[in-house]
Amino acid sequence: MRRCLLACFLFVIGGLLAGPTVSAVAQDTLTIQGQLVVGSLDGSPIPSGLSVELQMVSVRDGLLQTQSIPTNADGTFTFVNVPRFGPEIFYTVSAVYAGLRQSTPPFSADDVDEQGTIELRLYETTDQLSKLEIAQATTQIDFTDLQQVGLKILLELQVFNLGDRIPYFANEVDPTRLVTFHFELPVGAYNIAPEGASGAQRFIIQEGVIPVIYDTQPIFPGWPTPHVIRLSYFLPYEGSAIIDQIFPVSVRNFSVWVPENEIQVTGDLFERTDDQQPEGSRLTYHVYQQKSPLPANENLKFTVAGVPERAATAKSENERGGSALVALLGVLSSLIIGGAVGYWLWVSRRKSALALMDDLSQNDKGTS
């Protein structure tokens, strides 16, 4: 339902702001020149002749084409006669280094014209998370199915890597897969469902009294957009619930969204801010914002109490999906664009390309 709503939303806005849909037909060709650079301090030298792969990804159609070439002795590479696509098509360059396929952020043909040389920075791996930071997070609480299943909670984390290494380490659940990040959910969380087409492959879930989520998608240093983790889960609820979880990294800008009807959020870490009514929703939400940064490995804790009025529990399936989606989109867009709608659309397309890249890479980690 949410994917359908998002597709319709982007289609309508894209039609209004971007004109006719750009087809995946090359208009010309271009040359993409690039350079491999060691991004980690004291990183191992890049092997001569390392294979570099160019991918062309359509937000609408998925992977269109790939090309592979070896690098020169100095780490440079040149792709010639590359199909030149319009703004709906993104390119990425990747290579395997330190046992992990590493990629540039998606870029467009116009970016090639402006930058000249595309730089692919390659990083060593680490088993430490100390250089990661949750820069923004949102918890949205849905009381719609309260009597049947309890609270439904949507959680979104936006993570940045501020260091010069990529976390990549073993986990207790599946020794055959290395992971890049982990965090706990509150005690008693159940029916955990990562969102996105690749969610089931991307995440490893350690069930238990305190569930643990492991992410397998690399968190690259220096990327212009956040590494997004989005999932939903349920919690038992009998008039109140304590939500208490520990993150292994520092947390900033954590907000809690609850319907206005008789619901209160209390906790030393949070303060009430302006109410929000997401576009397309009949509900107004109270928003509680984190007052100060929380260091790594400390409890992020708050209490939700109260029983919503009947109106809050009578939403239709369409309303539930729409309100949850729009609220999270609103939070995300406020971080990235500051109100510039046209730029938001462009970023949305680029984020869609990132999601497609993730789907395509799930079976490609550590292979050339």
C-alpha cells in the first residue's frame, strides 16, 4: 500500500514539475573519466588493473546497462561511448576493495559535464561503529489496531558515516553474512517488518525479548545523502507503554509522532514541539523532539500513555497508509531540502536510484 501511494505521489508531482516522463532512450554518448582514490588513512594500495563497473540505473525500469573495464596503473579509468540519458537515469561506478563492493553516489550525465573526473573513494573496513551517527530519526505511533495487535510503530533512522572506514563485521545470527550496523528494538517488539523491496534480504533480525536488527548495506563515508533504515513493529499496549532502546552510536534529532487524541509522551529526553497535520491526513499529530544529543550506548527512553478517541481508531486502510507515509516523507524532506520542492523531487529520484542499487547489489557483495 505504501509503495503504491509513494509511486502515485511521485508520478503526480513529477508530472506537474518535470513535464513529460523521460524515456530510457539514449540521446547521445558521453565519456566518463574517473580516478580510484584510497579514502582511508594508511589504507592498502589499490591493485593495478582493478576491475571497475559502470551501472546505468533507471528509477522507473531498474538496471539498464553495465560496462566493466580494468583501471590503469595510476588508478584512472575511462568509459567511452557511454549512452547519454536524461535526468531520470543515474550512473554509478563501483569496484571491490577490502572484500566489499564500494560505489560512488548516483550521478547524472550533467554531473559528468560539471565535474569532469568522477572520483571513487575506496575504504578499508572496520568492526567499530564509533564514527557513525544517527543524524535524524522518527518514530510514528499508530493506534489503529490497538485492540487487536497493540501499537504499530514505524521507525526511520538516518545514519551518516563521519569516519574513513566502512563498518563490516560478523554477527551472532548468521555467520555466513557480514553486517554493517546493528541496534536494539524495545523489549517485547514483535512482527518486525523492514520496509522496501530488498528489506527481507538486506536485514537480519535476531528475535528475542530484546530484538536486534542487523543491516548488511554498507554505510559509505562522505555520502551526501543519509543511509536510511526504515521498519515497522508492534508493541503490546494496555493504556501505556515504555519504549526503551539502546543505539550503539550517538543520536540526534529523534522525534516521536503520536495522534492528538488523548495521547501523551513523557520522558526527560523529549519536549513538545509544534503539532503537525500531514497533508492528506485527517489526524493532527503531537510531535515530541529530542532536547539534546544522546551519546552512544545510552538508553533512549520515553513513555506513551493514554487511549485514543474512537475517531483515531476508525481510520480506513487508505488513511493508515497515507498518513504514515506522508508523515515520514515530511520529516525526510525537511532534512534534505528545506522547502525546495523541485530539488526535493530530484533528490527523491536519486534516493530511488539508491534503493534500486541496493536491490541489485544484494547478490553482488564482494564479487567483481
